[in-house]
Amino acid sequence: MKTTVAWRAAMASDIGVQRSNNEDRVYIDEARGVFLVVDGVGGQVAGEKAAEMAAEIIPRELELLSGSVEDRVRGAITRANNEIHHLSEQNDELRGMACVLTLAMAHDDKITVGHVGDSRLYLLWNGTVKKLTSDHSPVGEREDQGEITELQAMVHPRRNEVFRDVGSRLHEPNDEQFIEIKSLPFHREAAILLCSDGLSDVLRTSEIGAIVDRYEGDPQTVAQMLVDAANAAGGQDNVSVVFVAGPEFLGSASRPMSDARARHAITRMRDDSHPLGGWLGRLAWLVAGMILGAIAWIAVERTIGRPLAARMDSSGQVTHYSVDSADPHGIANALSTARPGDIIDIPSGQYLGPIYLKDAVVLTVRALGSVTIRSDAAAIADAGIAVVAQGIKSGRLSGIHIVSDAGHPLKMGLLVNNSDLAIDEMDVSGATDAAIGITGSSRTTLLNSYIHDNPGYGIRIEQQAAPTLIRNRISENGLQPGLPKPGIQILPQAKPELLNNVIAGNGADNFGPITPEFDAELRRTNLFGIAANPSRAGR
């Protein structure tokens, strides 16, 4: 079936390093927009036969069947299921054979997904890696419900058990608890990845995203890199992937994107009005940061997969809202009408908070450094706070500056409570309590941001919060006379991850009441500077 999106696809499948045969099968038909990954179940010969049958039957039936795309997907998978079951009943050597599979069918700028078992489909869009299929397994279900972490699921002894498969018993196309169907837009700037559990059992979502982020136009390279990474991580099972990239998809770690970020970083450093000690000191920090970055790169890749973009709403539509730059409350007004999945584009301007973020809404600036938010001196609720994230399950805040002045005193730049928010390229200064407060059970990600010249803490992390801080600069905070404060304060029970941050020139060089072991780990994975000279406090 034709699409108006010229996607580029590639597949790769490997036996792995611990198996004697490959029970996986992959299939691509770019002209018809059919992409399929199948993983055999039921023993070496039987599982391989079931996967082989599914990979042959499903494309054939998709061509022969009529009706809606969903009906064709259901019908093709069901036909494969029943033929596999009939053959297994006739042959003792094949008895009990089955497979799990994920099928994506492109049509009319959309993808319809048919899924059974614990193979997976990921959507990669706007820097996000999102698993769109459910794992039909006891362990996968617990992971999807948040009862266990992704890493716990990967090492669970029952991780290979499934309660849905193709072939173990007869089905009708519309049987409940058989085929999971999803539909999503076919975005030009997005990509999808289908894979067997040989990939997802050894690579975390963040690691998968880090590899795909290197995509520069050759899907076969990415597909092979994923397979190679799975084998390097142990290759416990056969590993198979199908990678499909839109014509405008470009990995955020690709050379063109890296070059753009490097130019921005150099510009920001040149414009920095608060150096750590002149040009020589600045150069020393840069060189040290580059060395630390090289050492910590693998660790960064293992963590960076948290969402950094808005998710789509149930209808698959994304709306861009434009903010009225002449209205100090323009951002708040745009948020009042935004729906989950919408993107708010903020033009250059000066705006007032408190701004209350909405779930699954992206706020991004049109030009870095051009949007400033101050607290509203007339505000009653959350006075002195510029931005509030309360109970946000997903969302993104990108590229804003939060500042304080005499007419707009700032207690806290951003308050994050019980929220999984993605923040990048943020600049916060002038807060008397903390530039950023992260509390509750928040699992927020802060990336490439500059937290500086706040009389209070740079970042305060408390309660059960477990944020991830990557490649940020936290400097010259907590310099009140007689009340020196660290750049980052971590209170008991909080479990943050800090990787490749520059933490220097703050009022104190400790992290607060944490264990010596945790302190040592944080100092190992970050660039940590000495406390500021007390004579500079209160300048």
C-alpha cells in the first residue's frame, strides 16, 4: 500500500552468541509498507518452523485479504495462528510450536500495528524513545504497570514467559486477549523500531535510543549496530530488528546535530558573564569536561533514554500553539487550551509566572536564549515561583531562561513535584531558595542546562525523587554571606543519577546528608570543583 511518506527501512537478524539456531524471522516490503519481526517459541526446530510460517503467511494474507487495514492485520495474523496450530497438531515433533510477533503496516501516512507476545515496537520522535506495544508476559505486565523497573524486568527469571502467542490454540480475528492493535501517525521526522526480545532483554530503552540517535541516513547501519550491541551485551538469544526512518528523521547524536550543539555551546561560553576564573580557567574546565565526557559516555547512554518530548494524544494528532509575545501571560494562556500531545512554540519575549505545566505538553522556544520568565509579584498562589510541574506524567520544557530582578523577586525557578518531566537547555539565576526544587516521587531529567548565580541552592532534591542530571553546569550558587550552600543538595531517601555535570564554584562542595559511598560515586561520574572563595559571597 502506498504512503506519501518515503520511509527508509532495513532489517538485521543474528543467531546471537549463546544459541545454535535462529528462531527469529524478519520481513520488509517497503513498497507495500509491511514490516514484521517474528520470534519462535516452543523448542529449536518447532519455534523456528512457527516463525518461518508466520513470516510467509502474514505478507501473503495481507495481499489477499480485503477490508480495513485493521481487519487485514487481524485476519493475516489469525490465519498464521491457525495454520501453525493445525500443523503442530499433526506432527508430534512440532507439537506446541508457536511464535510471538510485531507487525507494522504503513498506510495513508499512518501505521497500524498488530502485536502478540513480547516482541516490541518503539516510536522514536522528537528525541523520545517510547515503547508502544505491551509485553504480554507476567514480568512485562508488571513493568508496564510500574511495579518493577526496566532493569529488574530484564534480569527477572520469568522474563521469557508469555501469556499470548501465535499458534498454541485456535483463534478468531476479534478474540479478546489475542491481537493488540494500535494506530499512530506516520511522521516524516519520526522512526519506528521493531525488535525481538533478544534486543530488549539485554539493552535498556536508553541504550537503544542512544544507538538510534546516531542515525545519519543509513538505516542498515543502525540495524546492524543494534544487533552488534545486543551481542556485545551477552547475546543471550537470537536478536532481530527492523528499523524504519522517516525522510526527515535525524539522530540527535548524529554528526550534523552534534556540530550544531557544539556551535551553540561555544557561543554560550563566549557570552558567559560569570567565568570560573578567566580564559585559562574556562579552557581547563572545558578540557576536563571533554575528558570526563569520554570516560562517562557509556554511562550517559545507559541513562539518557527518559522522554525528552511530548507524546501523542489518543487521536494521533499534534497541535502547535503559538504564544502571544506581547502578553506577559501568553504562555499561561496557551497552556490553558492545550491538550495532551500538543506543542507550544514560544517566540522571543518576556513572560510572567507562575506557569503551571500540563501533562504530555511540550513547551519549546523558537530561538535559544530568547525567552525569559520571571515571577509575578502580584501572584498569590506559589508566589515567587516561575514554573510549576505538579503530577506531570510526561512532558518537556526546553530552552527557557528564568531570572530574578528587583521587581520580580524569585524564590524558586522551577518546582517539580511528583512529575516525570524532561528539561533541557534551561538557564536559571537569582533564586533565593533554589533554582530547581525536585520533590515527591519525581523522575525528571535535566539535560544541558546552566544553573548559576542563585543565592539559594542550585538544585534541591528531596523525598523519594529520583531525577537524572546529565551534562549540566551548576556553578556559583549558594554564595550568601554566612549561609553557604552546595550547588546540589540531596536529602535522605532521594536517589538521583548525576552524569557528566560540571559542579563548581558554589558556596559549599558537599551534596548534603548522603552516605560516603554515594558521595564518592557522584564525584567519580561528575566534574566537581572547589567551593567558592568566601570573599566573593554576596557580591
